[in-house]
Amino acid sequence: MCKLLKYCFSHFLYAAMTRLDEANKGVNMWSSIRYLGYLSSLNSLVAICLGIYIQWEKTADTIILVIFILGLFVLGIACILHYYFGMESVSLFLLHLWFGFLLGLLCFVSVPSKELDVKEQVTNYMLLASIVIRILWALVGRMCGYTRHQPAFLTSREALELAGFAVASTTLVSQKSISLVVLSLALAAVIVDLRMKSLCAIPNLVCFSVVAAFFFQESLGVSTNPFALSCFFIRLVCDPFLDVYFSGLSVTERWSPLLLRRGLWRRLTLLPLVVMEGMFLVVAALKMRDLDRWYLLIPGLSGAAVFWIICHLVFLVTLWGFHSKLSDCQRMCMVHTSEAGELDRIMASKGMRHFCLISKRLVLFSLMSTIIFGALGWQPSNSLFIALFLLVLPLESLAHGLFHELGNSLGGTCVGYAVVIPTNYCSPDGQPTLLPPAHVQELNLRSTGMLNNVQRFFSHHMIETYGCDYSTSGLSLEALQAKLRIFMEAHTADGPRHDTYVLYYSGHTHRSGEWALAGGDVLRLDEIVQLWREKNAGICSRLIIILDTDNSLPWVKEVQRIEGLYVAVQGAVLSSPTDLEVQDAPQLGDFTCQWVDFNCNPDSIVRWSESGRPVRAAYGISRHWSDYKLHLPTESDVTRHWRLYFPRLTYPVVQLAHWCGGLNLFWVCGYCVRLLRRIKLTWFPPAVLDTGQGFKLVKS
């Protein structure tokens, strides 16, 4: 016994020490990675100080010496504030601001020499070493999972170092100084473009690097230190470039600094955008002063300018309309503040996806007009034009990236209609009858719970409610068909049809699945499908029928034979009690309760794969269900969108953008992908089928 206790104690002690060693190893690993960052910054700081000292030796300029001493003084003040007064934010503010200033100063006060002395070579090697260490630190930290990604356009370090670099440009003459300030803003826009994972982020980075290195520097006409410039550029671009792959933030999380900001402040951001676009137009128009081949240049540039102005009028109106719709979503979100991801569902329910799909094409057209106008008005000797061109491109690509990602990530609009006929009894001729008085109270409670669950489901997934019909005496066939016709004709507030139509039914059915209605009438699945075919002609919407009935399996099987439409049936399978005296037999409403809880509660304990469940689920989909895509803008949708938001002058541009965006150059690949998806869903249907609207179809 003592040996057993000794063995158990030693085993537990060994396990505890092993766990402690693993924890310590993790801490040591993180400390080592963090020291890499400190080493990179320290290496850069020493290289900057040495480089500025070398330039002072060459020029004997007193201003450089004063700035150098002042920089060391500020560094000492920052250390004192951090370690003795605990003012970490103030010390980091001073440190990053002066770091950017000194590094920018080293870039522009460089005096070229025929031969590099030893100290200059050491400075350059130290700058290169700091670049390598900085990249290694950022890469290892992300690969080991120690980097926490926070939604932000620019970090405080990036903003302060860019500001310091811009201030350092004041050492040059006024025009060159303005060009460098604009170039700093362009670099900030490229960083934001990368961090937001815009579609054109990488091409923008390549364009900025090439144009700034080969054209802007030559137009600036001053000698620079390429090692210092590379160090500054890579220090700022390294993190957002790696985050294009490593960042796990969702679309709305990445864009939350914009999406969560109040409407007035969001609209005020359009003012600097208009100023920058106007400056670009004016500076590009200066190309007309070039009299070489004026007979070709002036007409071509004038036509491109008119086209550019019209495209950017569309661009600004699109941004204004987006802010208006986003403000509506924010007002609705204030009512639903209890759950995460509420803004996504609200934007989907308000038709933001459809708006973004149209806006994406319009903004892309504006971006292409900027590239064409910039190419025609190219001025290789004008540094301000090049800087403005590099600034306007990432700003417009940011807007395109926002619309592209929201259009691809948000769900479509959805409308729902529920029919509840609470009866468990049927007369010999097949029509519902009133319940005995003893069961009325129990039935009312169950029916009320059923309606509450349906309304909870509609509310949680932002499904627009067409209506919830509740009748204890049944509905006539004519009345139900009339309501179904109106329901299937429902449109969004912006005009297009809804992407998904959800029809819920709970009540008595015959063995073949037909709904038992008043007067002995029945409603068959093929009648609903025929109504849907009439109302959905030429439109790619889908119909999802949810059945909480005793006989839903026939419809689940029958829907699988439907072709040419996107129809799905989610049915319930209630087990029959073997003992008639069992009181816990499943009843109508149990499936609705469990299915709604499964789709609305992330912590739901409902497991449809459990064997022996009294309430099971089954779903069936039409043959072409896998081909379904959310509603894409049609020509009529674009026309309606144009009439709602844009002036008449812009109609040709809007139509041209829609036509170009609708070209499908990879239709063969799309056909193969659709074929594979169809085979997969036919032969290997998943147990849980995601509808893309936030809820799922399930089978047991």
C-alpha cells in the first residue's frame, strides 16, 4: 500500500513538474522572441545615431549636431518617464515619434561620397541586420501564435513613425517637402490596404515600391540613403504584409474601426478624400502645358478627365449611399446589442450585400479610370504628381476591397411565413376538427410556444416576417394559396427579390404529406412548387420549407426529384410510442423547439446524430440545389439602383461598369465546379447543411 501511495505521489509530482517546465519553456520562448524585437529596435537606433554622427563629420553642420544631441536627450527623457514614473504611453509616444524623425533625417541628409569609410559600412550593415532581425521577429511571433491581432487601420507606432518621417522632410525645400508628406500618407494608405486584406493590396504594394524607388526618388532630385529608406519602409510594411496571411480576423472585425464609427464621423472622412482627388485632378491637368504633340495630348487628356470626373462622381455618391445604409444598420443594431455578430446579420437583412455587389463594380471602374488618367497625364519630373498618384490608388482600392469583401461575406436577404394549425385529431373525411375541451389548454400552451420559437428564429436570423397565421379551425385552400402567392412575390425595400423564402408549417397532414385544410381540401408539394415556379421565373431565389408534422418524409423524398428550381424541405420524424400509455411521446412542436435552439443557441446541447432520439430530422434538396448562388445584380437591379442613388448624367458609366463586371471569362471552370458540387451533394449529403443564411438543415 505504501509503495502504491509512493508511486502515485511521485507520478503526480512528475506530471506537475513536467507541466511547470512546459509553461516555463513557453515563457522563455516568448521572452526570446520579444528580445528579438528589442534587439532590432536597439540595432536600428545605434545605426541611426552613428549615421547622423558620420554626416555631421562630413558636413560640420551645427543643425545636425543639435538635432542629434536633442534626439539623445529625448531618448533619455522617454526612458525616465517609462521606468521611474510609469508613463509608458507618453514615453512610447516620444520614442516612436523621434525614431521616425531621426530615421527620416538620416534618409535625406546623406552626403554621397566616392568611397565608403568603415563607419559608413558599419552603419549600412547594422541597418540591414535590423531589417533581417525585424522580419525574423515578426515571422516567428506569428508562426508561434504569440501575436494578437487587433482591429485597427494603423497602430500608434506606425502613425507616429510616419509623422516623424514627414516632419523630417521639412529639412528640404517646400515643394519637395510637400511631396514627401503626401508620399508618407500614401505609405500609410498602403499599410491600411494590406491590413484590411483588400483585393488590390499586394499590387498596390508592388506599385508603390517600384514607382517610389525608380520614379519618385529621381523626380525628387536629392541624394538619399537607400539603406535607411529600406529600413524605414520594411519596418512599417513587414507586420501588415505578414498579416495578409496570418491574421484570422473576419471581414467585419477588420473593418470594425469604420463600421462601428458614428455616421457623422464616417461622412467627414469623405472630405479629405475629395481634397486628395481634386488635387490629383488639378496636378494631372498640368500635363497640358506640355506642347509636344499637343493636338493628341489635349483632346485625349480632356476626354480622360471628363470620364474620370463622371466615374468619381459615381464613386462619391456610392460612398455616401453606403454610409447612409450603414447608419440604418447601426440604428437597428442598437436594439439588438446582446449577441456578437449582430451587425453582420443586420447588414445582410438590410440588403447590404446586394448594394456592395453593385458598388464593387462601380468603384473598380473608378479605379481603372484613375489608372488610365494617371498614365495619360504622367509627369516623371513632378514629384507631387507621383506622390498623389500613389496616394489615390490605395484609397480607391480600399473602397473596392470593402465592397468586395462585404459582398462576398454577407448573407442574402430572407423573408419568412409561418402557418400553424394546431390539431392532432382528424375527422373520417380527412379534415381537421376542433379539439375536446380537456385538451384546449395544453394545445394553446404548445401552440404559443411553437409560435414563439418561430418568431425567435425569424428575429435571430434577421428574417423579414411576412406573417404568422394561427388557426384552430383550419385554413381554406383558396385563402392559403392567395397568401402564398403574395408571400412569394415579396421584394426587398430596394426593389430586388429576396434571396431566400422560408415557409414554415405545423399541423395535420395525410400519410402522403399533403397539408390537411378546411373543407376536406389538401395542399400538395407540387402545387407549392408550381406557384414558386410561376413567381420565381428567371430569378435565382430559393424556397426552404420547414415542416413540423407527423408525415414530412414523403415531401423530403419528393423534393429530391425537382429540377430547375432551388427548393429544400426540412422535415421532422417523430417516433411512434410502442406503449399507448406512455405520456412522453413526441408531439408537434418538439421538433421546432429543438431545431430553433440548435440554430439560434451557440451552446445548444441538441445532437441530431444521437441514436434513439424520439425526435429526429431529415432534409431533402432539389437536384440543382448545389448550383445556387446568392442573387446577383441584374440589369433591372442596376437600373433601379442608379435611379435611386445617382444623377442622370452617370447612367452610361453605371451601365458600362455593370456590363464589364458581368463578363464571365472562366465559365468552363465554373461549370466543372458546379458539376462536382452536384455530385457531392447527391452521393455524399452532409449531416448538417449550411444554407448560408446563418441557419442549417439537419438530418439524424
